[in-house]
Amino acid sequence: MKEVLREIEAIARCSEAISSIEFKHLKLSRGLHLYLTFVCENPGEPAGTVADRLKVKRAAAARSLEKLENEGLIKLREASDLRKDKRVYPTESGKSAYLFIREEGEYADGSSLRGLSEEETAQLLDMLYRVRLNVEKDWRFVQKGGRRPYIHDYYNRLIAGASEPGIDEAGSPVGEADVPGPNPKHRDRPDDRDREAAGEVRLWSYEETKEQARLQARIDEAAGEAE
């Protein structure tokens, strides 16, 4: 059911595009309205928790809060009980901008849910909440450096396919394991042509892009010498 996430992603892209246009006069490009909304709805929140609440990187959150502060829309204050982490508060200008953002949000809610009954809307919210919890688990896992299972499965197949023998530039037999991943040197091998004819696609690896760059550099160098 990959179409489900694609629909959600399409909705997010459309909403972001609309916001970037309609909030331009507020100087809230690149999703800054999300941070301002969070601050206005959660005044006094520690700045360090904003990244986790909005599901963004800490560095990105810090830059966005700094931009909002420079624009005079929020202010950071040191808390007496938490000196290592400042707390965020909206300014009067920030509150005024938030009123406009809230109006847009209310209109967007009605517009996007047009044709859905109250019961359907409640069901949609419940299902999206459950989907978000599932995605959030993966998000936390990947943020901590984890690799989801499909990556291991992919590279296991890549390694299994690397055991077939090939021919190097000098015409000597060589195992694909000597050059990780699909290799441009072996594009003329009969088995590769058979795979392409059968509609099979090569497995991609980071190493292949390095090999392609080196091969292209040698081709460019040879062309330069020929001239």
C-alpha cells in the first residue's frame, strides 16, 4: 500500500507550497510558520525539545528559531531552573503573525476535509495518528544511526551477486567482489546483456558511483590527449 504514503507526501508538498506563497509577507519561508505556530501554542517550551516535537534535526531547529528571533517574532529566555536550555516565547509581532497562520489553518482544514462526514474525519484522524506512531518509531531508530532491515537485505543480495567472475581492463579474470557493486567495466559482459534483455535492473551501490567517476575521468583525459 505504498500509495498511502505517497498521498500523504503529496498533501504535505501541496500545503508547503501554498504556505510558502501565502506567508511570504510574514517572512516565514521554508516551513518557519511551523516553528512559530509551535512556539505560540506552547509558550515557555524548552528550545531543545522543539526538534523532537516537530520531528526535525536539532541543528535545523536551532537555525529556524534563530531566524525567527532575528525577525523579532520570538524571543529566547533563560529559565531559572534550566540554564543550559533557553525557553521560547512569542513576541507581540509573532502573536499577530500567528493569528494569520491560524486563519489559514482553519480554512485549510475545511477545504481539505470537504466532502467527509464528521465520522469519516474522526476515523481519518485516528488512522493517521496510528500511522504517525509507526513512522515515528522508524524516525527515532534512523536518527540514532540505525539501519532498517531492508538495507541489510538489499546489500546481502548485492554481495551475493558480486561473486560472479568478470574480466578486468587488462583482460584478466577478476571477481566482482574485487570491485563492490555493479561495475561499468563489465557492462559488455554477455550475462549483463542477458539481464538487461530480460528486464532486470542492476543493484545500486555507493561504490559504483565512484567507479563511474574514475572511468569518466580517464575517458575525459584520453579525449584531451587525442585533441
